[in-house]
Amino acid sequence: MNASSEATQGSHRENGATPFALSARNVTKKFPGVVANKQVNFDVARGEVHTLLGENGAGKSTLASILSGLYRPDEGTVLRNGIEIRLTSPRSGLSHGIAMVHQHFRLVDRFTVAENVVLGSKGLTFVLQPKDIEAKVAEVCEKFGLPLDPRAVVGELSAGQRQRVEIIKALYHGAEVLLLDEPTALLAPPEVVKLFETVRAMTSAGKSVVFVSHKLGEVVDISDRITVMRDGKVTGSVKRGGANASRLAELMVGREITLAPRRGKSDSGEVLLSVSQVHLSHDQIKILSDVNIKVRGGEILGIAGVSGNGQRDLAEVISGLRQPNKGAVTVCGVPTSGLGARATRKAGLAYVPEDRLGTGLAPSLSMVDNLLLTRERGFLVDRKSALTEAEGFIEKLEIKTPGPLTSIRKLSGGNAQKVLLARELFSGDMSRVLVVCSPTRGLDVGAVEAVHTLLDEARKNGKAILLISEDLDEVMTLADRVIVLYRGKIVLEARGVSEDFEAVGRAMAGLSA
Amino acid sequence: MNSNVWILTFADAISIATTLILASLGAMITERSGVINLGVEGYLLMGAVTGFIVADSTGQLWLALVASIIVGAAMALVHATLTVTLRANQIVSGLAMVIFGTGLSQFIGKPVEGKTRPVIIDKMKFGTLSDLPLVGPIIFGHDPITYLTWLLALSISLYFHRTRPGLILRATGDAPATVDAQGVSVRRVRYLHTVVGGALMGLGGGWYMFARAAAWSQAATTNGIGWIALALVVFASWRPLRAIVGAVLFGFCLQVPFTLQGQQINILPPEIVSMFPYLMTLVVLVALSTPRARRLLGAPKMLGQPFVRDER
């Protein structure tokens, strides 16, 4: 790539050796109220996979965005092949051969693969030649062993395939350094394996890959080097072979954490939630077919699956927000299907939706008002008792908030989730069944720990809990039993023990018999 | 009944469709970029009155039409500034332009209110072709702008689906963040197409003045055609060639009441009959209001959404 045109003077050679493909030198980036990167140094060599590891909010995505030209650093410089470059936009990054694949794909669903790949390409003729474009795109696919039909419509592809489109797009535009932001977040385990193959194909072709991830377990195999970030700073860097999972975890969180499995005691409790033969379809598309579930008091039933396989719909059916086409839901012995959300709550069901701000809580209202929302009695609200209750929760659950009258919007994700869980678990009429969806999505490790403890306590208190989560680790560590949903069907039922991990992963990808 | 009358009604429908096509092409181009422009009626009125005033003082038809185009583009520039740069609500800005256009056209049109038009657009002469039965009046009985409009619909269709800027335009309406990440300015795409769209609406108003309306009258000149054009965009599912078919159909509905009146046929009160195009508009919009229908139609996904780059 022609890097010299925009490069400023001065060539930094690292001790006379071959310069790094891409480096950040003393990069600082501030956002209102937070320093996302503090004096960060980072390098990636040609043909290397260098992983940026860290928790949510550690500053890794910010650094990747600076390296790709999306953000501009407040201080510090970016070097390409040892020469300082000034990136003003993703486009200028691309002109230096740097491309970022975002966690949320930037694709036009209605366009074909080929159209998406060439969009914005300067080499296009005014009048498009679809055949030429398709042939060129197919060539790139073949070169890097990425099987894809250039004429396929992107909206109809799976997450893994869409990611491949993004990668092909980057390669088509001549990217030499690829920054992959949380590339495995939306993928089922077998798709992750394929992604890793692609990454290896790229590095053996001399490309550099920066792998941004918070999933410790999966990055160890793929990385040549791992750099760990915490609170906007680099806390350590290890080479292949030197990486030890617990050492990395320590670097990530600054203390040793144990994700020991938690289990309930027995499965002798009474069946509090039962879902039998539930079928649901929308626009003639089957969403759920013949789902049967029983959850006993004192147990957590985990539902695993890649998002979009009917989990959210199942939660909505159980909570009474949607009516199944066939089948019945029973909460604490009361048949609730068709009665609606309010009657279902009355029967003893608490619901923590995936969308905690919006569906779960009213973001502009205070904690007190949010607690009052689910109280049913009387015309006038009893603010006084709600205030006392809120203060109790703040103390007991260590919720960090300026006060119970501050609007929920101002709380961090973890604290908002604590408020929601507190309301659903302890407030008002004590419910006996809890349906909880992705309770720790986007939370930091400390908050995850707190939420897990809360769920574990609720289990000990004899509640029946249905835990729906895309985070397989979470399901496997918390649940007593695990069910895998694939295309709306239960494809696997397992004990929640780690030996089954692989089987569960395969089932999530629809590979089980 | 005389079949000739119906042929003439149909020819008239094709003629009246010109404004509908121009206005809906304008709205379509704008909406493809993700900007919704509900101000069509205001643009038509302003295009018409500006054209009239310029023609009245200069006697130059083509100069008048250019003035109509410019005023449409200028109004669209205001809309683009409000919605793209200042991120105002597009619906509110669009409706404001209707009220603004209605009021301003009444104000500046006051001196010429009721005056008959100084110039008209002549129909083109195709010699003996125009005298052919059926085909003559329907195909060869129109003015140059009508033919230009057909050509324009065809070119815009090719532009949307066969050219590089068209590809970027469609992507901007569907996924502006994607376009932005490719280094293309979403703002530029939206400004450009909103302004060109407004220019077409202005031309639609000007043409209507000189081809269909006998005199300038704020209350009666455009008669709600702008609103029908908006329904037509949806009916044509944002495709220019379908807009021609839809415009002729709507034009026919607009023309039928006059034909029936002329034939002294009074099956229904004329008030009811003249409601027909608007009823049809309502029916179309209701039929197309389900999410499923919208998905099948292919409305631009980010229509009406201001684009903000996600830098924190």
C-alpha cells in the first residue's frame, strides 16, 4: 500500500530490525468522563496474530478504533511499517491497508455479497458490470479459502457468513492489517473454528491480524502474542506458550478470580414452571416447535443457543407477552397461556428481559418509581415504603448510585441489572418462578459475579429459575440442567457439567443428531 | 357511451400523470437516501406560482420552468439543512414545508390570483402519427415535458440499479453507517439527492401550471396532487418505472369524475366521485401498512433516521 503519500516525516525503526506492520505509541484517548486509553503502546508484526484481551470497557475497542482510523487519538501516534501516519477516517485507514471488522457488521442486508464488497470501491466504473464484480469477489474468496456465493443476498446469511463478507470486503480493498473486534461474539463454536482457519490463512499470506476479545479461553490457541488491557492501560503482554489462563485472568481483572461451577442441591423440588408442547410461528415461519420444559423449585435450568434460535420468543411466551399457537404454560400450578403478562405475574412469575433498559426498567424514572411500577395494589402509590425498600436494596446489593431518586439511566449496566433483579426477586408479591434472559450481557466481571451470586441465592431459596443466555460459560457454570435450542427445537438436554461442553457447542451449531 | 370519450380520458390520465411522476420521482430519490420529504404539496404550489410569476413578467416558458426547478431545489436545501445537518425531525420539517409553501405561494401569488396563464406548453406534433386512432392521442398527443418525464423515470431507474452512485445511494438509505465506514460522506449523498428531488417536485409544479391549470389559484391549482404523489411512492415501492404505471392509474381516477360530469352521468354525487383518488390513496396506504407488506415492498430501512456517527 502506498503509505508514504500521507506519511509525515521521520521513520522510527525499532532497533534497526524490521519495523512492525502497525504500532500505537503512547496513545491516549479521552471521552467525556472517562479516559479510554492511557499512554498505550501496542505493536503487531507482519504475519502475526496479536490479541488484545480485556474486559468490557478496558479500552481495547477504542484502541482498535484508533488504529483503524475511526477515532483520532488525543495524544500519541500510529505507525505503519515504522512510519508515522495520520488517520482521519476508516477510509484513510484503508488507504494504508488497515481495516477493522466491527462486532456489529456494517453490511447492507438487501445487497448481494458482491455489492457489499465493492460498495465504496474507487475502482468501479460508473455503470456497474455485475458479472465482472462477482468474478473479482469470487477470486478473493477462493484465494483465502472463504467459501461464499458472491450473488447471495447478505440478509439471508448466517452470522459467520456475514463476518466472512466483512473479511472479504477488507481483503478486496487491499487490507494488510485486519482488526477483528470481538469476532467470535455472534458465532457458534464450529463457526469459530472456521474463523480461526481463515485467520491462519491470512497470516500465512503475510497479513497481520489484531484479535480483540474478552474471551480468555478461546484466544490462547490462535494468538502469537496476547496483550492484556485493564482500565485503559496495558497490564501485560505474553508470547505464545507463555500464556497461562489464570495468569491472563489475573492481568485482566487485577485479582485472581475463580469461575467455579455452582450447583443446586437436589432435584426433588416441586415443579413450579412447566411448558408443554408449545408451538409458535410468525408469518408461517416456525419459531418454536414442540417445546417441553419443566423447572423445579431450587433449580436453575439453563437454555443455551446462538441468538435467534427462539430463546427470546420462548421467554416471551412464558411471561405471557406472546401467545403460543399451541401448547400450555403453567406457573405454580396455574395455567397461564393466553392470560397475558399481568395474570402471569400474578400467578408467581418474575421476568428479567434481555433488554434491561426499556423492557425491564424505565430508564428515565428513578429506582423508587421503577420499584413502584410492578406493585399492583391501590390507586395511590406508596412512595414511602418503596423508598425504604430501595435503600435496603442499595445497601444489601451494593448498588452504586447517587441515591434511590436518581434516574436509572445514570446507573451503569451492572447496577441497573441489580435493581431489576432486586425488583423481580424480592419486591412486592414474592414470585416463585424467575425467567431471566442474558442477565450479564455487557457487564464487567465484578458485576457478573454479583448477578450470579444473586441467582444462586434465589435458587437456594427454592425458586425455579429459567436462565436463557448466549454465554455458554454462564449457562454451564450456573445451571443444574442445560437445554439447547436450535431453530426453535430442543436438540439437546444435558446436565450442566463441563464434560458436556463440546456436545452442547455442537448442538448449538445444529450439528447433533 | 362513446368509446372515444374514454380514450380521451385515458390520454388525459397520461397527461395528468406527468406531475404525479415528477413529484413521486423527486420523493423517491430523496427517500432512497434515507430522507423522507412530506412537503411535496408545498413544493408543487411554490413551483407553480414561481413559474407563473416569471412567465407573467417575461413571457418565457422555459425561463419559468427553470425558476420552478430552482425554487424546488431551494426549498429542499432548507429541508436538507434542517434534517441532515441540524438533525431535525424529518416528518415535522416536511410538514412545515407544506404549510410554508401553501402560505408563501398564496402571498406572492396574490397579485396574479385568478389571472389566466400567460403561456402554455404546446403538445408536440408527430404529423400523421398523432392522427392514428387510439395510439395517436394516447402515445403521440403530449407535450415535450411529458416525454422527458418518461425518459427521466427510465434514467433514474437505471441510475438506481445499474450505476455506482446509485449503489451508494441505495446503501445510504439502508445502512448509512456502512457507507460512512467506506469513507463516503452520508451527508453529501443525502444533501445531493434531497436537493435534486426537490428540483423535480418544483418542475412538477411548474409543468402543472402551464399544461393543466387554466389560471393560478392557490386553493385550486394543485388540489392535493402532492399527497397522492407520496402515496404513489409507496405504491411503486420506490421503483421509478412502477411510478409511471401507478401515476397513470391514479391519473385515471382523478380524471374520471370530469368525464362522467361531461357525459351528464350522475350515478353518484360529484362530491363523492371527486373523493375517489384520495380514497384510493387511503386504501393503498392501509393495504401497505403491515410490516410484512413493507418488508416485501422494500422501503429504505433507515428512512427518516438521522445519521450520527457512533463516536462517543
